[in-house]
Amino acid sequence: MKKILLLALILGLTGCESTRVVDDKKVNCVGLDDDEKRLPGYNYEISTRNVIISAIAVEFLIPPIYTALEYTYCPYEKKD
């Protein structure tokens, strides 16, 4: 029962940081191999929150892989 609750919690939190608001504009996070999806006017950093969720969920296999492929890098500021 505990594993089911933990899985539900992890799946509920996995997609929480898929976008960020930078200068009043929603900008999507991108995965490990999504360089063409990155917007040229923004600087990106690794999302610590998504990495922690992936590390916690490593036992379940699918959530960490999905998070790494889709939401690893998130924008944090607009380039000058």
C-alpha cells in the first residue's frame, strides 16, 4: 500500500515543473536532447527539483526516464 501511495505522489509531482514564467511569459522546459526546442532568447539551467524527483523515483523506472527526456532544462532568465 505504501508503494502505491508513493507512486501516486511521484506521478503527481513529476510534471509540475514543465513550464516557468520568465518576464511574464510562459516558457517550456526541454529535455536532454531537445536543443531545437530551446528558445534562443533564454538561458537554461538543470531543474534541481526534477532531478530530485527522478532520483527518488528511480525504483519505478518510467517517471525518471520521462522526466529526464522531457523536463531536464528549464529557463531561468532572458538573455540580454
